[in-house]
Amino acid sequence: MGNQNIKTIVASFFLIFIISCSSRKINPSIILPEIESNYDSIDFVGDTNKRLIEFSKNKDFVIAYSNVGFWGGYNKKYELISLKNGIWSCYKYNGDIRYGKKILFFTIWKRDRIANGKFELLKKDISNEAIKLLFNYADANSFWSLNQDSINFVTHVNKEQIADAETKVFDIISKNKKKSLAVGPNTISETTHRKKFDEMFRYFHNWKLEYCH
């Protein structure tokens, strides 16, 4: 009878462990948004985002933001979060804008549009509460439904053009879809959609500073 009780207790603990692990992986309180793919309709995206696409292949969901400049050779410096097996993690990626070949005493450098670099893990297992804050803000601001046309509708002509103006970019990648939102440099758009994009960019940056370090 004693052995039977011990077996029952062990089995109960094992069952509780399995249930807790399963609930953690499912993460039912966070619903991943449906996104509309647009990578194929933007010429430069598939080329410059090859590293991010490769990184995302074994992830369930990825949100990344970056700044792109012409003189930076389309160098990518991503700040991102990813979901894999129910666990959210923070990463950063710093690409190297130059690579080259050494000939005798000289090294011939050239710009690399597909910047070489690595994804550095900043924090693993971000709390559910922190992820909720981010997704609730995105939901409230209709971030997931923004598109290229809506955020780049020009309302004023910018007379002061900056040669190396940076482009703010969001990349959202799910299992089957890839979406990019990029604000054109030197454009002025006093619209609700542009405002939502800019606010989400700032919010994500500040959120990451608080919860990913």
C-alpha cells in the first residue's frame, strides 16, 4: 500500500509538471496577430533581410526594428524579439558594413548590402506581463494593420533633403508570412497612420530598454 501511494504521488507530480510545461508553451494569454505578407512587393527587402529571414526559420514569431541608411551600405542593426516554443527572447544584430580581400599589404574593401554579423541573445524568457504590454499597445494603435501606402502618404513636400537620411523599418515575421513597414526618408506625412508607426517605433525601443536588459 505504501509503494502504491508513492507511485500515485510521483505520477501526480509528473502530471502537474507536464501540464505546467504545456501551458507555458501554449501561452494562451497572448494571441499572435494575423499579418499580411508584402516582402515580394518591395524590391530591396528580400535582399537586405536575408540574415533575418534565416534567423526566423525556426521561430514562431519575430518583431524587429532597424534604421537603414544609404551610406551605411544598407547595414542592418536589428533590435528584435522572437518567440520559439512558447518562450520570448530579446536579441540584437550588428552587421559589418565592410568586408574585403587582402592583397599583399592592401585590403580592398567594398560595401556589403547583405551585412555580415551575428545575432546576440540579450535576454531569454521575457515575462508574459512584459509581452502583454507590448502587444496591447500594438493592438490599441492598430499597428498590425498598417501598410506601406498608409504610412508613406505624403502631406507636405520636404524642401530640406538629407543625403543620408535614415529609414525606420519594422519587420514582422510569422511562420508563413513576412511583412515590412518602412518609412521613406525625407518624407513628411502628417497622418494618423504615420503617427502610429512613429509612436510604435519609440514605444518598442523604450520597452526593449526596460525589459531586455
